[in-house]
Amino acid sequence: MLGIIATASAAVLAAPVAGLLGHRELRHAANTRRLRVTAPGGIDESGFVRVGGIDQWISIRGEDLRNPVILEILGGPGASNLVFLPRTHIWERHFTVVRWDMRGAGRTFAAGGPEGQGEMSLDQLYRDALEVTEHVRARLGAAKLLLVANSFGTVLGLRLARSHPELYSAYVGTDQNVIAGGRERGAYDALAARLGAAGKTKELAAVTAMGADRTRWTTEQLAEYNKLVLTTDPLSYDTMKTVVIRSLWFSPLHTLRGLRAYLKAMSFSEPLALEAAAIDEWAEGTDFRLPFFVFQGDSDVLTPPDAARRLFDDVTAPVKDFALIRDASHFASFRHPDRFLDLMLTRVRPAVTAEPANG
């Protein structure tokens, strides 16, 4: 993922520096004004909380504290969702949204540096998530939180939802990862087909040499694979440029130094993706004792909807629903935050609040 961000960033930075920085400052000011929470019953607080033995950044925002509380589980690994705040702030009218920069990500990484992140493992992230959950429940007086996980975060999200239905009101996965212990190879085969059709023999040879079993990949091979997947698909590449890179560049919460730390965090956290490569969702369990939702981009080539649908079909849950977000690749909820919000309001919120769909 880091490689594609660097590639797409080059196009943005090709503009004259003075004009680009001036435009950035104007957008920063406009976004800062637009993102103010002024509702008397709202909340806008952020800062470091001691979690898992280190200080980790937590942001809590919403216009009405009576709304359901979302705990976002970020993707990447190491990619803070705070940069998408200008795109997703409309969610805060209907939900109180908790955005957590986990160890190895965002402001948590920037504050402690590589040496200050402690143990970097999926098990440690899981323990951290439970601590964050208890902190938020106590701070907001919420009996349960609504888990919303995207991309790499769905690996952790599934484990939390499966094991702790007493803490979470529902699970919502988007850009849902389906790893299946290395058996899932739909995205790999589709990439090989695109490279062959485009006559990219050098890239096809590299992909063929690494093989479909990502448990055998190096971090460099994983980065190259992600870069090829997203740059060989026009909709994915457009999303990287117009959604991800612009969100990074115009984030009112990040200085230029902060953006450099953001990218370093992703590089630092890459080994977590290789650790996750051995996970088999079916072996870990498809029985969920809470409402279960998957909202996937209809044209996602990195985490294909067909694979997500196969997992969804095998899940048992008291309530479950699957939907495709049209004209969306990976980062579906950030490309179309309005469509994602509509799904949250019409399908998820009624299941966690007992409100009618049009309530």
C-alpha cells in the first residue's frame, strides 16, 4: 500500500510547490471550520490514553452523545483513518465516532517512534483493542460499541466480534479481507490476468515468481503486489489519487512532518500483514452472536467482493446483511461516504437501536 501512495503522491507534488502549499493552507482552514462540532449535546475530544503500556491516540467526535458509538478499526496496517475525517464527518450527525491510532499508526507512531511502539503483533493489537473498548465504554457510558472495520482492520475486527458479543452491538466490515489460510487467490489470479492482457511481461514474471501463497512473501513482495493490484486497475488508481492522496494532503489534523510520520508508520507496520497471512477465517469460526454486516466495493480488486460474499454466506448470526457499494474499489466507504452512511442508517442502526429503518 505504501508503494502506491508514494507513486500517486508524485503526481500531486508535480505541481509548483508554492502554489500547492498555498492551496493546502486554504483547504486546511476551510476544513477546520467545517469540522467544528458546535451542537450542545456533541463531543469533540482527542488525546493520548495509556493503552497496553504505551500512549495511544484516541479521537471521539459526534453531534449527539445519545447516538450509537462506533469504534473504527483502521486498515493499512498502520494507516490512520483520521486523514479521512473531512470526507466522513457526515457520519457524526448520526453516530459518535471513535477513531483510534493503534500502535504503529498515525499519531501514536509519531509520538513514540519505532522504538516506542512496544510489541507489534496481532495478539497485542487485540489486547489493545479490548482496552480501548473499555476506556470508551466508561468515558461515554455506552453498554456496547458498534465495530466498523476496514481493510486490514477487518482481520482484527472479526476476532473482536467473534469473541466478545457482550462488548459490541454489531460488526460492520468494509474492504473485507478474506485470507483463508492462503487458499483465497482471486485477487492474485485477476492481477496476473490484467498483467498478461496489458503485455506487462516483466511484472507478470515477478508476480508468477512470488506465487499466490502470501505466507511465503517478504514485506517487499507484499508491497509490490499491492502496488501492482491498485495501479493496474483504473478505478483503484483513481481512488488512490482522488480519495487517499488528497485526504492525506489536505488533512487539517496533519502537518507536513505529520504526513511523513504517517507514511513511516505504514512502512513500520507492514510485517503485521505478513503475520495475518496465515489466518483462516473459517478455522477461527463463522458463528457470530451479534448482527453481522459486510458492505463491499462492487469493483474492489484488492479484497474482491466474491470472496467477501463466500465468507458472509457461511456466517451464522442473529441478523446479517451484505451489500455492494456501486462504482467503488478498495476504500469504498471513503470514496462514497454518503452511500456507506445510508447503509449504516437503513440496515445497521435499526439492528442496534430497535429503531425503524426510516427513524
